[in-house]
Amino acid sequence: MVLILFKIISRHVGNLYDKLNSLITVQRREFSWIDVTSKTNPFPSRRYGHAATVLGHGMLVTHGYYYDHDSNQAMWLNDTWWYSFADQEWYTLANKENIAPSPRYKTTAITHAGNVYLFGGEDGGHAASHTY
């Protein structure tokens, strides 16, 4: 069994923000953490409050929130990425029908029978109750 943690956070260091954007995994037998780096770019932007779920032979990461301290701007995200465990690569997923859920964070995603379900979240102070 392998545990996978996708961490994209910012931490305050003095007057600067140290921005972390990484994918790490722990091997259960050895119980050792391994930093998994993509062979190529691109990869998801920094964020927190995103949803992540295992889908097939990879992990889907979608939505989230990022505050750009340099420009003092809040960004609610609605992009979707898939990390292939076999290729160790990130792929951005396009929305074929152009009906992506609105940008939000603190949303929840689950996988069932090969489908991903996204529910709820918040978009700048307004709670969402849509299911996609």
C-alpha cells in the first residue's frame, strides 16, 4: 500500500512566503517519504483547499484557492489536473463541454465506478451546493 499526499501550501517565513508545491508519497513497508517530481512541466499551480481523489491509475486534483501575496490578490481556481502514477507526469484536463464548475475551494471530490463527483465548496464567501 502506498499513501500519496499532494501538498501545495504557503508558509510565512519572516516577511516572505515560502511556497511549497510538491507531491510526496510514503511507502508503507519502509514508512519512508519520497518526493515525487514530475519529469517535465507543467504541473498544478500553488493552491490549498483543493479536492483530490484517485482516478484509475492516477490522481485527480481540481479547484482550490491561492492568495498572491505579491499582488494582494485572491484567486479561486477551477482547473483540473491528473497525475499518472505510471508516467510520473501531470496532465491538464480540458473540459469538453465547457461546463466546468465555477472556481471554488474547500470542495469535496470522490470517485465511484470510474466517475468523479464534485460537491460544494466556497467561492469568496458564498457556499456552493452544486454536484458535478
